[in-house]
Amino acid sequence: MHHSGSLSTQAVNLLTNQWRLRLSSQLQVYQYEVVVHPDSMSDAFIMQGIFKVIRRKVDAILGVWCTSGRSVYTTSDIDDSLMIEADFRGIKYQVVINADSKRLISGKNLTTFKGEDNAMIHTLLNIIVKQAFRETNLRQIGKQPRFFDVSKAFEIEGSGLQACPGFRASAYNYTSGLTIVIDNINKFISNKTCLERINEILEDHGVRDKQSRILHEFQFKTVIGAYGHKKTYFVEDIDFKRNPVNVRFETHDGKKVSIAEYFLKTYDMKVTDMKQPLFIVKINGKDCHIPPEFCTIDGVPQAIREDPRRMRDVLASCRKNPAQKFKAI
């Protein structure tokens, strides 16, 4: 084919959601093991509450620091272990930062780390990113490093859902350098609690085997705890024989409490239906019971997923073009 005339060129404005990170070669970060008595390391809500109580003391000793799991990261080199006492929600805790577990991460070697050390650098960078998000008005929902602006949540008409706009960010250590990648995301949350949905099934005269229907809707699905740090839980099973009053367990201080008493004391949340069944979930490998009243359905309900038209409407309600995404970031 032959084209006559001159070819014209047009400038295209390209935007990226990746930013280069520049860390000083003089950077030195120390990692220390953290031990808490009584042990509450499995509950992120309690752990963050404890560290909020002792923050000023830790600031005075360590200066710049952040925590992740069973570790604390700081720019301070300590020779002796630290023991700090804290009183959180009526329970006395001892926090020990173990100096003998010290491990140095040096900025001089950021691009030459290999294997386990490289993974550690990657972990540290992502801890810093998560800490930065936590210091904003965004809220982490679930275990993944995804943060949402709950104040900007909006109703999706006719769906029974709310959409929360938010972001996810990760740091990557490429051979060309360190990079942070930020993406726009949305979290779909049901307007109903899981107990409200269970009661709808129980009151539906068209459903004969109500327990089977409840199991079908919730077993092997994830739910969001409406308390603490809004963790997601995988429902292994549902206990229809017991309830928040007659299921008791031993707390850190050796006392026996019911599920209802625990939620009231720890999260200031009162169980209103004492006869509701209980979700069975795994926490640190152990079977634990949580009330459906304090959970919401994670994501889009199955009934909407199975309807292509309704699913399209839900996705279209929060779709952004590239310019809108970049402006939000």
C-alpha cells in the first residue's frame, strides 16, 4: 500500500504508578526479636494496642522504630535487652526486646544481598510502606497490606454492598534499584452482618433444611471481623450446638471467660443474640469460635457473582480511568 502526504507525530503523556526509592548507603537498620508476656503475639490488635501504650518510652530509647510480627526494626544499636511494662485493657504485659537476637541490615549492601538477606530487605521495605499507610487516615482491612478510606465508602444501589476505595503498595528490589508500586483498589463489603443473613435464612419459609443452607453460604468462605484490625477469617465450619455464652476458654491470665465476655472486655462489643451459632475459624492453627454478629461477608455475595448483569453494574460503579487513578494516588 502506498500512502501519500507526510506523517504527523503526536506526543503521548505516559504515567507510571512506580516510583524509584533512594536509600542512603549510610543507612543501618537493626532487627530484634520481641517477646511479650503473657503471649499475645497472635493478636495484632492487642499487640498494636500494647505498643501504643509504650510508644513514648520506646521512642525515647530507640528513636526511629517500627514493628512487624515478632520483630522490631530500629536504627539504634542496643547492647542490653529492654523490658518495658504496659497496662492494656486491664491486663499487665511485659514487652522484652531481645538484644541478643540483633541482626544488622546495611544500606551499603542493598543491591548486593542475595537469598535470605535479599528477602529480608524486601520485607523491611514493605514494613516501612505499611507503617507509612498506618499513619494516615486509611484503615487496613484483612491480613494483606491493603489500606482503605472508610470515610469515602459509598453504597452501590440495589446490591446491598458498600465499596471502599483504597490502595495497595509494595516495594521491590530490582537489579536496577529500589522501586515502590502503588495501585488503586476497591473493597466490597456487605451492608449486612453474617448474623443478619443467617436470620434471613431462618425466617425464610421456603428453605426446608436451614442449617444446610447456612453452611452452603458461609462454610469454606471468608468473612471480615468487624472488630480489631478487620481481619479476614476462613470459615472452616459452623457450630450450631453451642453459642457465645456456653463456649468458654482460658485467657492469658488463667481465667475462664465466655466468647461474649471476651468480646465485651477486649473490643467493647456486646453480643445481642445469645443463641446465635458460632463460626469455627483457624487462628494460629487452633480452632476458635467467633460470633457471626461481629462479621460481615467478605467481597461480593455469591448471588451477585452468579448474575453477570448485576456483577457488571457493581464493577462499573467504581471503575476509574487512568487519569482518575493517578490523581487518587
